[in-house]
Amino acid sequence: MPGAPSNPSLHKRFELPVDGEVYAEPLIAGGRIYVATENDTVYAFTTGGQLVWKRHLGSPVPGGDLPCGNIDPSGITGTPVIAGGRLFAVAFLHSGHKHVLFGLRLSDGTVAVHGRVDPPNRLAQQERGALLATHGRIYVPYGGLYGDCGTYHGYVISRTESGGSKISYKNPATEASIWAPAGMSTQSGTLLVSTGNGGAGSFGYQNSVIRLSRDLHRLAYWAPTNWASLSAGDVDEGSLAPLPVSHGRVFQIGKNGVGELLNHDLGGVGKEQFGGPVCGSEALGADAFRAPIAIVPCGGSLYALHIGAKGFHVAWQNSAGGSVPIIAGNSVFALTKDGTLNQFRFSDGHLLKSTTVGSGSTSFPPLAAAGKTLVAPSEGKVVVFSL
């Protein structure tokens, strides 16, 4: 993380109450902390805890309005992104049941950009993954709701930073959500997405890693040879986003706990460079990389994988766990679902410190860190630590 101390020492400073659940990762930039809630509200605080501005974007969608799902209400779920002096967030609004991209000025929170980014059948589609900003565009991933109800596809919808020129990618297979919390990745001027289970039938890039151009055309893909049986067993390959690693390669892991190291060209079905089991259970959340080590949440534990020229091996494992690890200085930080914040030594996984931030409230609680500040979400609040 940028500007982190080389030897972070975790100390709780204060808590900041907010008006809803926090599924989106907080953002830290320019001496401020930005927090988005499921009540469709965005906050800007100083890193000292003073409220700078607050912008309520509308009423969120009650859970009872949706055909299934486990978030109630649904407002801002995907992590926002900062670009061009604005914070971009997608709010799911009760009025019209619409997904709207808002660009808020960082200075005062006023709305500079406002545009619809709905996929078809929007009540069955969820904006779960983080937004991505690159080359003047904002990219928004979509999948289905918890429970896999209704007719939906994996989508990416994009507008320019000024709100214009809407373009989209629709994955051919039904279902095949692009739902991983980390959203999309960038590599070599292109985008990478991972998809989940697809409906029965022929191959349509379900359970795949897909490389997209910036104008959202499919350039390349990879899928395991058992893509169909993964779909039949509800074993998403796309439970984590693709992770760019050394030498232009990509690391991918899903609910089967099997890691796959892919060449830059991805290669097609069964063309991974190397594959092997990491854990005997599901990989869920997001991973992190500092060459040559990838930190991967799998089966409730954290695994450090040493990525080599021809494959990978487990360097260390710690069962204290956490689902969205971040690397800061000589440490790895991760928050568990029950609200325990763990600090591990990056080199060997030794647990350095554990502290409680409050009851866990989301499936994949995300941390943010920059400089000497770390922010952890909890139920109806964020907790701010110094490093």
C-alpha cells in the first residue's frame, strides 16, 4: 500500500458512524477517507475523523423488491473508484429500480456526473464488484443475486468519465456472473474479468478468465477442462478476480480451491501454464500480490503462494484468516467475517496482532490502507487505525 511504514504497528484511533452497512471498500486519498453505504450515501472524512461532506444519492432498494438476494437494502455495494478529481459510485435506487453512476466532486461531494448504467433485467442483476477507472472510462461489472434467481448474465457496462458514450459487454452464457468483490483487473492496456457458473448448455465463457479490450470486445480467454461440472456443482471459477502476476501472467482461483497460473495469451480451454490445489475448500474474497508472493484467502485461511517461473508453491499458511488481505510494509492485514482484524508477518505468516473491530456484517469485509492510516468497516461504522 502506498506510503505505508516498513514496520506497521496497529493502534486503534477512533470510530466513524455511518448510515448503513458498508460492503464497498473504503477509499483513502488526499488526506481523506471516503465511505459508501448500502443506504446510497457517500461520506468524506479527514484522516483525523472530521466530516468534510456527506451526499445521499437516493433511497436504496428494499430486499423485498428483489426476487432473491442477501443484502437488504441494496444501495452502493461495489467499491467506488476515484478518477479525474471525482469519486465514481454506482447507486441502486428504489425509484425506478435503476443503477446510476454518480461522479461526485472530491472537493465538496456535489454531483458532476449522473448516468444510467443498467444491464437488462436489472432486478435480477447485482453490481457487486469494484468499479475500474482507466483511459478516461469507468467500467462497472454485474452478476446475479445470492440465490441465482431470474435470468441474468455477466455484464460490464462502461461510460466515459464525463458520463457519455455507454458501451457494454454481455457474456454469452446465461448466469456466468462477473461478481468477484475486487471486480476487474488491468494488464497490458486491457481488462481481465472472471466469470462464475453458467446455465446448462454449450460453452459460453462461463467459469472463465476473459481478456477484454477497452472498448469491451473479447480478445482471449481461459477455462478449465471441467467447466461444465463446475457449473453443475455451483463451483464458481470466478469467486475471485483475475490477479496479474510476474512476467505478464495471470493467477486465478475459485470455489474449488485450485490455483491456476495462466500465460498472457490465456490459451483457451485447459491451456493453463500450471495448476494445483491450494486448499480443500472455497477461495472467496480477493487476493493480493507483491512479487513473488500472492496472498490468497482459501478455506477460511490465508495462503502465501510463491509464484515462480514455471508454477507456484505454498510458502506459508495461517488459519486465523481473513477474506480480503492487503499488504502494507512488512505485514499482511485481513479482516474476518466475525470482525477480527489480523496482522501477519509477510515473510512467514506469523500472527503479529489480532484486534476486534466489531461484529462482522458482510461476506467479504474489505480493508483500506494508505500511508499511516488503515480503515476497517464494521456494522454501521468504520474503524480507523494508525500504522
